[in-house]
Amino acid sequence: TSLASPVSSSSSRQLVPPPHISSRYKTELCRTFEESGTCKYGAKCQFAHGLDELRGLSRHPKYKTEPCRTFHTIGFCP
């Protein structure tokens, strides 16, 4: 008798990656929703429809902790 298990047919299925969600997803209020109370994108809107949906924006720990060298050299940041 063989101890090897049969190959599962599910192993040949292709996995579909989840949709990409921006790191800025719902970190700002939807201007249209704020002004009119409605938004044509509804639940698919990338912006927050009220403070309860608003998420904090995570930044790198060193974000804006020192002056931009390029700004002081050429007058603007790339």
C-alpha cells in the first residue's frame, strides 16, 4: 500500500489576489457627501462619509522630522 496522499484538485486552482486598498483609504472626508449628504460612489467611495468612517493616516516614524535638503539647495522638493 502507498502512504502518499492523492493530489487535491483544488491545488490546481488559481488564487485571485484581494483588491488593492490604498493606504489613504478613507483618511479624508468625502467633499461631495459633506456638501450634499449623498455620493454617487456610495459604499465604494474611497473617502469617508462621516467621522465614524474616518481612519488615521499612518506615516513613517521619520516623516517630516528634519528639513528637506533638496528644498534648501534648489528651492523645492521633488
